[in-house]
Amino acid sequence: SGHLYVFFKHWSPDMYGEGVRGMGQELGFRVVKKNVLSETSDNEPITEFNVKEWEVVSLTEYHRRIDALNSEDLRSLCKRLQITTKDEVNLKHGTSTKAELEPETFKPNLREPSELLEVNQIEKLAGHLPPRTIGYPWTLAFGTSKHGMSIKTLYRAMQGQDTPILLVIKDSDGQVFGALASEPFKVSDGFYGTGETFLFTFNPEFEVFKWTGDNMFFIKGDMDSLAFGGGSGEFGLWLDGDLYHGRSHSCKTFGNPMLSKKEDFYVQDIEVWAFE
């Protein structure tokens, strides 16, 4: 299809949509109707004075003329042909084309309420989640209030999961922080995961600490611990096998400061969310 047809279809889909027959179906030559610019030489300026009632032009010339039109010419052409543009329609309805073209913001949908995160905290976190999680509901895969304080139970809850995993911790000081893992938690021989992994804290304000590129110490699972980030012998976030005692330290993987108030902390509650 020609450039003009694409333009008409975009700006006036009701008049030139898929259901309208005859537009852009034949190749070779087109009949240019009244008030369309006349064929001119390559050097001759295109103005409203260079018009005829109609004429037959080659597709090459047809495309050249459309490409030569600027936004003012297009608006003038639409006005003469009595075409209503999206801008005009949106103006009447108090919206704008720019706003219309912006990607839809997906608000998080939790299958059940979170006991640790407030609504505004959930929305802040959602803005940093990997794109592949957008549009999927948050599903509580594990919670210490439901499943108990055991890392083995946590690993069992991860079986069959195939999405990024959000770990939310609330410690005995009432501080909320955690990690987004690119893959479900599992016992591993070494570190695993990708640069989608990050650490976060809401203490004192919301901050996200993403991969610095210095190393690839993303996630490490053992039967008696779970760790995120590393470098110089320190983990960014570490939990013991009982999911009761934890530690946070600055690390090279994420360039984070200490996530909790104190380097060593005690867990009050944990929620682990999947996206499915």
C-alpha cells in the first residue's frame, strides 16, 4: 500500500480502515483526485498553486509527492478533503495523540493481599520489574505466616515455577527490603541468574540497586542459606536455613549499601511472589 493510504488509514481509520475496499489494492498507476499536488520537476517547489483537478502519475512520483509533504501540507490536505484527524478528535475529548500512543501502564494485580507491602510500595516495585512480568498477576508462592520458617519448604514451593521471583522481607525493626531474582530459588553449585536480578529497600526511602556489571554473583542457594550478590567475601543479602537470621552488606554485584538498619537482622515475616 502507498504512503498516503497508510497516512489516511492511521489518521482516519473509520473512513480508510481494513473494511474499505479499493484503497491500495492496485499497483502500477493511481488516479490522483482533485486538489492533490500536480506532477512537478524534482526542483520545483510544491505549493497549493501546483494543483489540477486530477491526473495519472506513476507510483514513484506519487511516493515522491507524499514524502515531500510537511506537516502543514498534510493538515491543509486533510482540511480540503474534509478528513478529521486523530488530533482533532482527541482535542474534542480532552486527550492527546501523545498520551494515546504511550504504552499502557499495567497496575499490579495481586491474587491475594500482601501483609508486608502497602499499595504505593507495590506500585513502586512494579515499575522496576522485568518486562516479561508485566500483565501477569502476582501470586504468593511462599509466606512464612502460611508455610513456616524453613528454607527447604521455600525450595519446594519454587518447584514448577518458571518466572522471576520477588522476595520481600520484614525484619524485627519493621524495615522492609528484599530482592528480585531472575529465576526461582534452588540449591545450586555456584551462583546463577541474570542481570534482571536486583536488590531493593524501603529504608528510609525506596531504592533499587541493579546489576553493576562488576561480577555475576546474582543468586546462590544452599540447603542452609540463600544469598544475593557478592564480592570481597560479602553478600548483599543473606538468609539462613531457618529464614530467621539474615545479614546485609554492601556488595560489588549491585553496588548497594546495607539494606537493613543493622548488618545482622532477624526476620519477622517473608513473602515470596511469582508472576503467573
